[in-house]
Amino acid sequence: MTLTTVRCHVSHEPVTCVTDLEGAVVNVICSAFEKERRLCRLKQRDLSGGPLSQFLERAADQTLSSRDLRCDLALRRAAGL
């Protein structure tokens, strides 16, 4: 297992990614990460606003092409971090 610290573009805080020997992310150590569903609670909270607030939040996070609630860091491979 390898621990890598990266900056989350949603919370703007450093989080730790735990990867296996093949480079796949096994776990993300973050207060807003739900491991069971691999969801980001901050993204989930932002969807409670209207269309304009959702657009502005995705623009600030640089994720305009995605409306996904899953944690982006949990989906990446270690080489892509």
C-alpha cells in the first residue's frame, strides 16, 4: 500500500489517497468522503441548490463536464494523480 497526499479540488484541502501495488486507489482519507458509496459529501450538499448555484460550484471546481457525486480522487489511478 502506498500513501499519497494530494490537494482536493472540491474541499481545497490536502487529502491522502491509499493505493494498492497496481496503482488503483483503495481508499481516500478525507472528512467528506463516504467510503461505502465512494461519494463526496461536499458535492452532494452542493446539489441542494438551484441550477445556477450548481453551475457556479462546478465551474469553481473545474468539473463542468461532470455532475457526478462520486469522489474524483477515488476514481483515479495513482499515475493520474
